[in-house]
Amino acid sequence: MKKLGARGQKVLKTVHLLLAGLWVGGAVGLNLLIICLGPAASGEELLGYNLAAILIDDFVIIPGAMGCLLTGLLISGLTPWGFFKRKWVAIKWILTIFCILFGTFVLGPTVNNQPDITIKFGLDALANPEYQSNYFYSVLGGVFQILALAFMVIISVFKPWREKA
């Protein structure tokens, strides 16, 4: 397969970094929304928080993650980095796939189920066991996700486990 030139690589890496910023920034923003907002004064306010969380997930985190996956595929396939030639790249691939699957099948449902519970119970949703469980796993999983994303950024910069030349 033909490899990209230096200019093409820079453009692709720039797009990849911007998308990574969306993914990381969205994850941090979503977790701040979930953790730091004061107690809702009404069911409508709680519903607003829940809907804002879904908007961040659907329009910031998911596009950032999918964009990183796509640009990562292109970078690995069209540059000398490859997919598994270097340990740090292989670890990033494993973590990327894991984070996307974890976000889709674990974190996504915890965020997406909250509005339905809030619509049904209003402000009393805060005392609902399912709502509380979703909240707990959103916070715990969200912190884990942010740490994994930060680790990927760190290994992208420092490129540990380099082969000795």
C-alpha cells in the first residue's frame, strides 16, 4: 500500500489530535457535568442535566472516538508506524478498541437510561435504585475512561518501549 508523504502525515495527525481532543474533552466535560453540578431543584432541572449528558455523549464523545478510530486506521495503514510494529502503537490500539466498546456497552446505557427514569419519577429519581446505580457506574467508569484516554495521550507523546536502534 502506498504511504503518505510528510505533508499528508502531518494533516492526518493534526485531524487525529483534534478528534482526540474532542474525545478527551467530552469525557472530562461529561464527568464534570455528572459529578459537579449541584443538586437539582426540580425534576425538570434533573432532566435537563440528563439530556445535556446525552448531548455531550452523542455529539462530542462519540464523534471524537469514531474519528480517532478512523484516523488511527489511516495513520497505521498509510504511514511507517504500522499497526503492531511498535508496542506503544499496539497498546494504543488495544486501549482504543476497549474504550470504544466500554463506552458503548457499559457507559452509554448508564447515561441514556437516566432521562426515562427522571421523566417517570421526577426529582424522586434521585432516590431510585436504578438511577443511583447508573450514576455510580457513570462516575466510576467515566473516571476509568479518562485515565485510559490520558494514558493513550501520554504514550503517544513519550513513545515508551521503543526498540533500541
